Amino acid sequence: MSEFDELLSLDGIIMVGRFDPEWRIAEHKSASLLVANPQVLQMTQWFCAAVSQMFNSMAFAVDSVRAGRTFDTSSWLPLRGWTFSGGDYSIAVDGNRFVIAETTRIKSFDELVRLLRSEAA
């Protein structure tokens, strides 16, 4: 049984997977034939890579502006994860793992992230 099987068995989850260090999809499992389409996989990869790079850049910029403030040791780096919802679908990314779900069928983003983190442990 794959580490992704439990996530994929949950209501509304349509795809789970892992990225390699260059943000290519290294492995995935899907619940529908739609996401077996190579173009869908490539768009998922591009979307996640672009959003992650944007958040990394923003975090770096905020940290750079805050540098030198001796009273403030907080940081936005390293990027751990993010969530997004648009149209009918939602995605959660935590580290190098991701899950895509039908928005109306999931409980919450928090639940998606919690499941990703528990599976990684």
C-alpha cells in the first residue's frame, strides 16, 4: 500500500503526489482518469512551481527588509507550504508533497495540510 493511498481514499481527493527538488512531479496517484492526462500533470507542475517560487521570493524580500532589526528574529523562510482554492478545485502543498481536491467535497484546507503532514511523518 502506497503512502498516498490513505489520502486518495478520502472523499473529494483527486490527486496526491510528490515533487523532486526541481519541482517536477516525481510520483503521483490519482482517483480519476482526467489527471492521468500528461497535460494536466504538466500544468499542475508549472502551477505549483510558479506559486512556490513566488512565495519564496516574497519571503526572501520580507526577510531582507527586516534584516538588521535586532528586536525582530522572526522569519518567513524556509517556505513550508501553501494552499489555494479556485473554481471547483483546491490544492495544498506541504514541503515537497501535494494534494488536489474538489473544493465542495473537502472539510477544510487545515484538514488537507494536517493529512499531508501526518502522512509524511
